Amino acid sequence: MPQASGNFAGRKPACVAAAVMLAYMKPMKRNILLHPDPRLKKQAAPVADLSDELRALADDMLETMYDAPGVGLAAPQVGILQRLVVLDCVKGENERPRPLIMFNPEIVSSSDQMNVYEEGCLSIPEQFADVTRPAEVEVRWIDQNGKEMQETFDGLWATCAQHEIDHLDGKLFIDYLKPLKRQMITRKMVKMKRELARA
Ligand code: NI
């Protein structure tokens, strides 16, 4: 998920596409795939063992996420179909960052209480929509040291964890929207990708 919907606030709509294009043309540690892309619709494979290569990928993903800037990134978004996500939903400038690396993350329980958040996605830049999800989720994962972790998340952390884990199952936040809205966003993205390819 991207950091906030205000990245290009204040600019005229016509300039938004140009600003996004510039952001996506700058060199990133790992290139982020843009929707629509068949790789974003695939099921990712469980991580069998924690290789140095996978740990390096996780570090690259964190760097790419902070750079974007975003609050979460899943491996399929950089073209790697493995169950790995990174997130850091600490928003305050004076707060200490909390980068989390999750291998094989799993939601073990969800609250009945729901929460609505305006979501976005680094693979669908500048498109935002309200998505309803459980307000609290208990997540189990393997950290970068191979240790099994479990924690209950709420607020933005809960939304972000669910959004990123969805990516591992080929699911995007726009899949929660009504077909018409989803098609509209997809059409805008097709156009943006065409412009990016031409640039
Ligand atoms: Ni996303």
C-alpha cells in the first residue's frame, strides 16, 4: 500500500500521470510491477527455506517500499512468486520505524468487527478506494531469522497485513470493488502503462 493519497495533492489532474510516471521511471532497488500484469494474479509459493537470497530480496523490498513511498510490499509485486511481504505502517515522522519482514504469513483469526480504509497499492498508483475488512487480525509468520512470530494487528496495520497477504493469493484491493469501478481503474492503468512504455 502506498503511504498516503496526498503524494501529488495540489497538482492539476493532468500533471498527476506525469508525476506518477516520473516516480516509476526513477531507478528503484526492485522494479514494481504495475496492474494489469498476469504475475499479480498468480498464487505465490510457500517459502521452503530461508536462503540468503530471499533475505536479500526482503531487504531490497523494504528499501523499494520506503523509497516509493509505501507502507507495504509483497514479493509478487516485484515479480517474485514467493510468499513474502514487508510492511511498516508507522506514520509519524518522529516515531521509530518498524520494518517487518514476513515469510509465509497467515491470518489465523479475524475480528467480527469490520473497518473501512481508503486503500491504494504501489502496483496501482494514484488510485484509491474504500475497502471493508476485519478490523483486527492475528497473523502468524516466519521472520528473517527463521523465528515463528504471531501478533494481533489493528488499525492501518491490520488493513495493510490483509492487503499484502492478498497479493500472495493474486488478489488486489480493486477485486473488492464493484466491477464498474474496477474496470474504470484498470482502464486508467492500461493507459498509464502505455504512456510509460512510450516515455
Ligand atoms: Ni498492494
